[in-house]
Amino acid sequence: MSLLRIAVPNKGSLSIAASDILRESGYRQRDDAKVLSLVDAENGVEFFYLRPRDIALYVGEGTLDIGITGRDLLQDSGAKAEEILSLGFGRSRFRFAGPAGRYTSLEQLAGTRIATSYVGVVRRFLEQRGIEATVTRLDGAVETSIALGVADVIADVVETGSTLRRAGLEVFGETILESEAVLISRTGSVPAGFEHFQRRIEGVLVARTYVMMDYDIPTDRLPEAVRHTPGIEGPTVAPLHKEGWSAVRAMVPREGAQRLMDDLYDLGARAILLTDIHACRL
Ligand SMILES: Nc1ncnc2c1ncn2[C@@H]1O[C@H](COP(=O)(O)OP(=O)(O)OP(=O)(O)O)[C@@H](O)[C@H]1O
Ligand SMILES: O=P(O)(O)OC[C@H]1O[C@H](OP(=O)(O)OP(=O)(O)O)[C@H](O)[C@@H]1O
Ligand SMILES: [Mg+2]
């Protein structure tokens, strides 16, 4: 059987988190950042460590079967590749920014010089709105270009906003796009052997979103307790070795789990336990 060929970011914001999710899914990952590719024959896959910006191109050409990259990079590339799964890390927004207080709306972009590393995304956005401006491509540290007189406005990745603040800039206009790490494949083609890979990754994503909750509850309060913890299909309920008590086990969303524990305690539940799930197949 041929190996599933997978592109993984070799550097930058996505590389560590991408390798982490693959490792959690049971795949071998490199232990040296200089390794260029790695075969995991036991799991039928081969990993290629590439620049995140180039990954959509390899996948779009069909040279590699699937890849992990940023939605913004995929859209910027114009490659014949599409998203198949959002991975929930590397979240950012792509925004216009200018000197604090100087710009308030997109109409003011007309006639400006815009610096960005994402020329494809910015040109398309301006075209769709009929705005004429000069777009200049820079490799990085785009925020500095305004102070150096190369541009009036920038369009760049914003996460915390601290880089913008440090450069005396602020965002304006609507968000150009919301990005996160995504799994991509060639448009319209699902590679052979992909289902197993997808199920493993989805298993880890679900495990990250949910935790397992166990508790004991007086049986007369069971109906209300179960309304709080409906689980996925339904909670497991077993008699406790104590007259009038039941034991409940259910998956619950990680977010809000502490509040849920408080509510269950108030309802009379005791021995409330929360444990991590490492992987699952729902
Ligand atoms: N500060 C950040 N927070 C979250 N995601 C980010 C951040 N910076 C970049 N990204 C995302 O990482 C991807 C860019 O990959 P890239 O490797 O270029 O990141 P980078 O951190 O800019 O690396 P480098 O600057 O070393 O090239 C994009 O999808 C982008 O949205
Ligand atoms: O909103 P923040 O949390 O400050 O993050 C956003 C910054 O992070 C990235 O820069 P990076 O460190 O990758 O440098 P680069 O400009 O050389 O790509 C991005 O290009 C922004 O500059
Ligand atoms: Mg960067």
C-alpha cells in the first residue's frame, strides 16, 4: 500500500502545534527541527516538513496528498486546494492597520500604498470592493514599513495586537478574514487512506474540547442531574453500592465544566471527578 504523503509546517507559528496534534494522534514526529521528511510505515504515512506558505502549492499540484497550513496562506496561494478540517489552533485575524487615529474606514484606502505579506488576499479584497490602491509585498515585520515611509497602511496577521500597539498602529475597517490552522487536500480529491487519518485527528480535537465527568448523586435527583450532563448519546448511569444513590459518567464540554461542577454539587452530587480524554472515536 502506498503511503499517505502529508505536508507539515517546518517553522513559524503553526509548526509546534501541528506536530503536537499529529503526535497525539499516534503518529511519529521528528525530534530534530532539521529533519526534512520522515516515514511512519506502521501508520502508512510520510511527513514532509515544508514552509507553511508553500504547503498549499504542493497539495494543489498533487505532489503531496494533504497538508496543514493556515487558512490565510491557503487563500493567498491561489492553489487548487481546499479545506477539509479546521484544527482549532493558530487562530488570528487578518486586518488593515494604520497610524493610530489616522484611518477609520475602508473608503480611505483609495490611493494609499499598502504593505503586506499576503498580496493575493489583499488584492482580491480590494478588487471585490472596487478600491484602487498600490499593494507592495514584504516578507515580514510589516508593521515597521509605515514608520520607514514605505507604506501608508498595512494588512497583516493580528493575534493579541501587541505588535501593532508597539508600532503605534491600530486596526480599522472590517476584518479581512479569520484564520486558523486547517487540513487541506487537492480540490475535489480525497486521497486514499485519508479516512483513518481524519478520524484520528478528529478524535484528538474532540478530546481537547471535552472532558469526562463522574459523580455520585441521590437517585431521586438523577433526572435533573442528567439534564445537566446529557453526554453525547446519553450518560452512563449505574447503581452505587449505597441505598438511594447512583453513579453517573458523561462527556461534557471542557468550557464551563467548573461551573457545571458547582451546579451539580448544589444539587447534591458528591465525589465529582473531572478527567482529561486523550483520544476518542465517537
Ligand atoms: N502571532 C500569531 N498568532 C497566531 N497565528 C499566527 C501568528 N503569526 C502568524 N500566524 C499564523 O501562522 C501562519 C503563518 O505561518 P508563518 O510560518 O509565516 O508564521 P510566522 O509566525 O509569521 O513565521 P515566520 O514569520 O517565521 O515566517 C498563518 O496562518 C498565520 O495566520
Ligand atoms: O498580534 P500579535 O500577537 O502581536 O501577533 C501578530 C504578529 O505575529 C506575526 O509576526 P511574526 O512574529 O511572525 O513576525 P513576522 O512579521 O516576521 O512574520 C504577525 O505577522 C504579526 O506581526
Ligand atoms: Mg510572521
